[in-house]
Amino acid sequence: MTSDSCYNCNKKINEHTEEQKSECLAEVSDTASFLKSMLVSKKPEVESELSDNEVLDGFNDIKTGEAGRMSER
Ligand SMILES: [Zn+2]
């Protein structure tokens, strides 16, 4: 298994210095967020409809939460 090898430089994670580790982590997360943004931009508008509903749900949650807190006082 190569589970303890670095995704960035393929060295063992154990053989990294702290500096190397954070450098490689930054590199990997850069790549990950880049890939993510590519995926998101490729997705159709269905996704934004979904997130709209989710936003509304979250808003209702906040509202009811605040109402509950208000009535507690
Ligand atoms: Zn590395």
C-alpha cells in the first residue's frame, strides 16, 4: 500500500520535514480545490436549485432557532 506516501512528491510522509509536509499539503489542497472548481463549473443548473433550497432550509433553521432563543428570555 502507498497510503503513507505523499501525493505531491511521492516520498514517505514520515521522511518529510515539517516544512516539506506543509508545502506538500498546500500543493495537494491547491490541486484539490482546482479540481473541485472545475467540477462545479461543469455542473448544470440543477445544482444551484438544490443549493437554493438548502439555503432556505438553513435560513428557516436560523429563524426558528432565534425565535426559540427569544422566547426563552
Ligand atoms: Zn511531499
